[in-house]
Amino acid sequence: MDYNELSAYVDSRKREYLNELSGIIRIESVSADPSKKKEMVRCAESISSLMREAGIENVTLFETGGNPLIYGDYKHAEGKPTVLVYGHYDVQPVDPLSEWETPPFEATVRGDDLYARGSSDDKGQLFMHLKAFEAFRKLNEEIPVNLKYIFEGEEEIGSIHLEPFIRSHGELLKADVVVISDTAMYGRDMPTICYGLRGMAYLEITVSNSAIDLHSGSFGGAIDNPVHVLADIVSRLHDKYGRVTVPHFYDDVVDVPTEEREEIARLPYSDAEFLRQSGAVATFGEYGFSTNERLWIRPTLDVNGIYGGFTGEGAKTIIPSKATAKVSMRLVPNQSSAKILDLFEIFINQIVPPTVKVAIKKMHSGEPALTPINHPAVKAASAALERVFGRKPYFIREGGSIPEVLTFQETLGAPVVLLGFGLPDENSHAPNEHLYLRHFFDGIKTLAVLYQELSS
Amino acid sequence: MDYNELSAYVDSRKREYLNELSGIIRIESVSADPSKKKEMVRCAESISSLMREAGIENVTLFETGGNPLIYGDYKHAEGKPTVLVYGHYDVQPVDPLSEWETPPFEATVRGDDLYARGSSDDKGQLFMHLKAFEAFRKLNEEIPVNLKYIFEGEEEIGSIHLEPFIRSHGELLKADVVVISDTAMYGRDMPTICYGLRGMAYLEITVSNSAIDLHSGSFGGAIDNPVHVLADIVSRLHDKYGRVTVPHFYDDVVDVPTEEREEIARLPYSDAEFLRQSGAVATFGEYGFSTNERLWIRPTLDVNGIYGGFTGEGAKTIIPSKATAKVSMRLVPNQSSAKILDLFEIFINQIVPPTVKVAIKKMHSGEPALTPINHPAVKAASAALERVFGRKPYFIREGGSIPEVLTFQETLGAPVVLLGFGLPDENSHAPNEHLYLRHFFDGIKTLAVLYQELSS
């Protein structure tokens, strides 16, 4: 397919695209709201119709016990790779409603953006995949790869039913590459590929002493205080260079090649902007690494919550019976969450004093994910972005996890390409969510080119 | 008055004493229970009657806005000291009721003890003072000192109305010594005088960074975590010898004379028993001091509560916006709570890193109290105890505070003698409260002898 022809076709359809997407957006598919069960089904059915109209075959709604999963495929490119496209049709709640400048479920163009709940996350991006497919058909071109689609309605509430479905439908979903458009570009007109996600090891540590809170007048100063011990422990989890002190914590961390660090350094970054976004007083982290490196290529440890003793208003004079900290460690590729949890446990048991008891409760965990930059699928995505945006893409990682990425990788054994067209400041979970229109239309073109690139 | 005559008289009246006390105990004067307002007044009236029957004059109920205060006096010992007796007629709630072996408001003798709510704390002890007074009258003896009585009905709910009353009735309550029987002896048949109480300085320290909790995937490792900083701060509040590290914290602490430390060392003490009472794993505290010394003669610092970030069930991956610790410092004589709060604030501001904000909220405070062992009033109490119990009393301090002690000392300028006849294991705030009968009867004798001793 000639790119200029594709581009002209997409540009000629802008009005129709916006109209069709508005129809999907209008359905209030808020998965967190139990009163919207019917809307969830209605939204799944609407998207199924769009898929069928585009020419996608075998479109099926799978009952899950929760919101339906939508499947569809088009497998007529014999000998060519199979691409599995993932997206989600559920959206975040809209409160506080009063902060929306236009009604959240009424797609509204203002300036360069389309405003609506789901415009960016993820109805808009899911829609781009359907329109990329449709473009081939409308232009009477062969679809250059085999395509499979899986769209869920529970992403915003933890993808509860997706993982078991993937595990039990390995043959149906089998693919050579998984493409997900549910992330953000680094900035406007900055084509971006996300090639790495951090993993997670989460646990709870509880230090206890007496069976009940004790009067600090009668016991204060003569027994150890669990809050003090927990504070000592937390204080010992980092050294003065911001490094995690758990022995062997970094053993499996692979040095990131210089080129990759240079790539990260090439990204526009401003402390002022980062502090504005975070509302934090200052940047702070592991010595020797930039903010983006700290977030993407370095493992970290954070206490996510701490509590013990009297936490109400006013004053109560007790020696707390116990104190608890919730600790999460973000992991980088080649680290194992199980091993890290064990190392943590060993360390705590080594440093806990004999004046108290300690208990560690291992909670959830997930492995880090990485699709190497030089993987053919990543190269294809890179070429597609460069073709459409006229510049080489930026390669970034994410500091967080996307659980479904791991499930796809582990279950299907396929690399995942995160090719998102959102923007970090598009309020995807806040009022006035929007989608940059140029990314919307160029995204459709990029995905069409991607299918071609993956074919060759 | 001849002691043998007094002793024989008290012993002859045991049955009547128990009957009369049972009548007071029967009135359910639970100050924490708003539905017992009438019982509070009824109890105050009953005690007033007992006072009048004993011969106490000017018995008056003062309205306070809460439960009435009972005043009475007998001032016929010209040129002799005036003794102000304090007690309280309100009692702790009785739940869990099912754990009482006999009904809480039905005074029951079992073995060597009288079981009932209020038997020890403080109806029984208040009653002893009335009977000591009455003994003189029944034996046709002059009352050897001038006596004033102030009994409150809000001790178990914070003595809300007592302090303003004392401040506004300085002339009425003016006295040379205040005697309070509301504490415990160190053990059975171990006559005890409590001569010191620790003071208190309470504050809240809040470390904050971002305005809201942040996603730890997007920000973890690149900004400072308020929980980590608070843990560092708490961890730095004690050194490895268990000493408080706030600079100048110990400057005003007066060395306790060797004789006093020897006196403390003479007290029976068992780690096993202390650990049984506290339920703690081990004793722990400032290096170089025994458990009783740590509790009584050394200032301490304890975090009474800590909280920040996610404290619910399960896991949430956030960088907390802020974290708070409630900190109390128990102070010893000659330390000033205002100065200690200032020193703490200065120290925190010195050690807090520039990556976060910190706020300190000074809360309540109270000064330590000490009536020197060689004070004439203490010597009189000591002589009275030795006369009745046949052995020299133990001198102890308390690790906690009794706010009214300070108010009496500050407002009336009078020393306070804490001459209690309870026992540490008499469940004064728990089911099956009881009073050791021998202490009950010997207490009456001791107080009568005390009035004589104070007279000479």
C-alpha cells in the first residue's frame, strides 16, 4: 500500500472517525461502577459491530463472569506473522464531575484535542487499531499480517478475568507479537516506543512486642517500642547514596548499555516540569542516575504505608503493641520478585533486634518486562513511527507495571510492543481527559504502516 | 490518741465499714457513661451524707457544669496545719461485664479481698479518709489538724472541671499539705509512699512532600518518601545506648542521690513478673539504669503512634504524600516541658533533609512533680505507715503523670503526699477490681495516725 494514498485516505475520513468514536464514548462504560453493568455490555456490542463493519471476522463476546471480553480475527496472510492487538473499552470513573469543562461522555473538539472520558484511555486508541485495519479494506489492499483482537472491559479494575482467559485460550490467542496501544508518548509529536516495564515485589512487615497497647507512663522507657524498631528498620533500607541496602538486591541487575542511557539522556526532561507534575519539593534518588533512569532502569524500594499505635486526633500516651509497614520494590529486568522477597526477609530477620517480634507477609508480585530495542517487532514499530511522524522515535521505559503485558509474554511467549499515542498530561484518570487529534489520526496511519512493516 | 485504742476500734468496726462502703459502691457512678448522670449526683449526695454523719462540716456540692464536686471541712485545730484530702467518687466503665465473677456493683468479699468496681479506685480509698476522721470523733478525741476535703466525679474522664475549680477557689482549698489516696502500694503488706511523678511533653511531627499520594510506578525512586524521612528521624531520636539524642535533653535532669537509687534497688523486682504484666518480649531501655529507674527517674521519648500513606488491607503502590508521628516525652523533675518541646523542634529542623517539608505541632504538656523524701509531710506519712504496718515504707515514684497533683502544687503551693493503699494487680480499670482488705482497714488506721503525725 502506498503511504501517501493511506495518509490521504485517513485524512479524508477525519470527520467520520470522530463521529464513530463519539458513539463509543457516549456509552458510560465505567467498570468501577456496579450500576453500569448494562452499559458495559452495550459498549462491548457496539465495538463488536464496528469490528464487523471493518471486516474483522469471528467477532465473539466471551462471558467472563464480569464484563465480556471481545475477540475477533482476520487470518488470511499465509506465512506472515500473527499480530495480537490488545485494548480495553472500560473507562475510569468521572468524579469530580463538576471539574469537567464539557460533559465527560460527550466527545468535544476544543483546539487540537478531543475531550471525553476514554478519548485517550483507551477507547480512542483501541479505535485506531480498527480504523487501521479498515483502511486496508477500503483501499482494496490485502491485510499484510494475520490479526487477532482481544479487548477487555475490566482494565481499570485490575483485569480480573483477563489472565485466566489468556491462560485457558492460548491456542486462540497464539501470536508472534502483541501490540498494545494504551500508553503515552513522551510528548507532543514525539513518537515513542515503550520497551520496558518495572516489576514489583510487595510485602508487609509487622514489628510487635506486647499483646496490647501499654500505658507509656507505666512502661515507657523500660521495653522496646515497635514503632522505634520499625523506624530503625525502614531507616536501614537505604544507604546515604539512595541505594537499597538489602544484601544481593542488585546482584541480578543487568548494566544498561551506554547507548541506552544516552538514548534516555537525549529525551527532553525538566526538573521544574517533573516537580510540577509530582508536587514534590525536590528530586531525590539513587546517586549517579538521572530522574528517568531512577524511574525506568533502576530498582527501587518504597514504603507505601506505615501505621502503628494511636493514629486518631489528639494525644494518647501508649507504647504501641505493634507497627506495620507496607513495602514495595520496583524491579528491573532480570530481577526475580520471588528472590527479592526472600532476600528482603533474610535481611530483616538479620537486623531485627531480640527485643521484639517480627513478621513478614509476602503479598503480590510481578516480573519486570523488557522487549529489546533491537527486536524485529520493535524495529518494525520504530520504522512505522518514523514513516508517519518524520523522525526517529524515542525509546522509553515505564516505572510501573502493566500486568497484562507479563501475562501475554509468559503465556503466549510473544514479545509485547507498547505503541501508545496518548500523552502524559492528557488526564487519563482525571477530569477533562483528552486526546491530541494529530496523534489520533497519525496513530491510525502508524498502525497501518506497522502491519506492513511486520509483514516484511 | 492511743494507737492500740484506735486499732482496736477500727478492727471492731470492720463489718459496718464494709456495709457502708457497699452502699456507695452500689451507686453506678460511671462518669464515662452519659446515661448515668443521675447516679453521679446520687453518689455525690450519699458521700455528702457520710461526711456529715462523720462530723465533717460545711459539706457542699458545687455544680461544675459536669458532675458535682464535693467540699467539706473541719477546722478546729488552731495553729495546726491544714490538710486537704483529694479523692474521686466516679468509677471506670465495667465492660466486659461477662468477665466479672460477681456483679461489679455488688461489693463481695472473697478470700482476703473486697471485689467491686470502685473498691480500690477510688471509692474505697476515699472512704478510708472519712473513717479515719470519724474514728477520732467516736473515740472522743480532738481532730489534730485542720481538714478540708475535695472529692470529684470526673477523674476517670480527665478531671475536666477540677482544675478551673481549684484555680478559682484557692482560698477555700488553701492547705499546708495535700493527701491523695488514689495510687497503689508496691505490693501486699509493703507500705509505700509515692514521692515523684514524671511530666509530659507531647507533640506531633508531620513530614510531607507531594500534595497528594503519588503512583509509585511513576514517581518511586525519583522523589523522597515522607515515610522514609520520618523513619530516619525517629531512628535518630535514640542512640545505641537508649539515650534520647535531642541536644540538651538531659541538661536539666538532676542526678538522683545514691541513697535514692539504693532505695529503688531495695524494692523487690522481677524481670519475669514485669514481662508478664507488660506482655513484652524483653526489658529494654537506657543503658546503665534498672527497669524501675528507667520508669521513674529517667526521662524517656516514645512514639505513641505513626501513620502515613496506605494503611488499609492489601497492597497499594503509592508514595505517601505525608507521614505523621505522635511523640511523647516523659520528663523528670527540674525538666521543663516547654523547653523540651523547643529543643525537640530545634533538633528536628536541624536534621530534616531539604527534600521534604516538616511541621511540628506542640500538643499538651505537664510538669514533673516531686515531693522530696525528707519533706516533713512525707516523714509524717512514713512514720504513720511504719506505726501501722510495722515496717519502714518503700519510697517509689510513678512513671506516669497525675494531672491534679500538678494543679494542687502549682495553685495551692502545697506539697502533695501520694499515700495510696491499692495494689498494682487490683484491676482498677478492668473486670474484677478488688481491694485487699488488710490494706483497707490498715489504711484507715494509717490515715488517722498521719493526721496526728502532721499535727506534731
